[in-house]
Amino acid sequence: MRANDSTLRLIKGKYSTGAGVSTAEPLERRKTMLNLLKKLSLQSKCAICKQKPKQAAVYFNDRGQKVKVCAKCVPYAERRAFRK
């Protein structure tokens, strides 16, 4: 999948500012989009088996991020010292 030129300029930081547009806006937009994508991906997959969790439990991984774990992967998550 190829991104268009305006997306590449936004990612690389070469965003030309128009009248009334601050340079912090693209960075804030990028952070908002990344947070949205993280939130969507957490809802759809188990952190261990990568399948849709039927009865998901929320754990914190070793990086301190919230991850969902399906019921059959809970023993593995507890052995790996994921925190509830």
C-alpha cells in the first residue's frame, strides 16, 4: 500500500503551514491517529494468540501497556508475569 504525497510530507515533518495553521497541529493529529489505531487494535485481538478474544481479560504487559488476553491464554499470560 502506497501513501500519497501529502501523507508522506505529514509524516516526515515537511508540512507546509498555511494561514492560521500551527506547526504543532500535524504532530498532534499524528498522535491522535496513533492512539486511535492502538485502541482499535486492542479491541480486536488477543495479545498472545492474535485471535478475537471471546472472554477478554485486561492485563498490563512488561512495557506497561494495556493488552487484552482471551480466556484460553490467561494461564500463559500469568506465567509471563502480566499484571492485572
